[in-house]
Amino acid sequence: MSTRLRTARLRIPVESGAIQDRSRGTTWLCRLIQIALALYLIPALLVVLVVGGIGMVVLAIARLLTTILGKSAGQEQSPIGPAPPSSKT
């Protein structure tokens, strides 16, 4: 069973140019708002991406340094997870 929605278009005759002028003004205003938002948000997005990238580089360098310093100090690298129980006999 299929159902169809009935749609009706209501056409209002335009006798004066006031409605057309208002729609042009509204369109221009909407475009101006979009441009203002783009000019405001694009630099903010770039700042967020740059700060995130710098943070990831700092974390990668810190991890690399801890790996190098851990091996040079002669410490044995333990596997991830709990250490196996030591058997003392």
C-alpha cells in the first residue's frame, strides 16, 4: 500500500515590486553573513589544526626520547600489561 502526500502550491500575485526588492535585500544580507562567518571561522579552524599538529609532534618526540633513554640506561622494556609473577625457588 502506498500513500502519497498531497502538495499544493499557492501562488500569490505580485502587484508591486516591494516583495521582490525585499528578497534581493535579504539575499544580499544572507550572503554578507556567510562571508563574515567564513572570514571569522576559517582562521579559527587553522589555529586549531596547527595547535593540534604541534601537540602531536611534541608527544611523538617525547615518546621517542623516552624510548631512546630507556634503552640507553640499560632498563629492560617490560611488555604491556601486568608483569608475570617471578618464580623464586
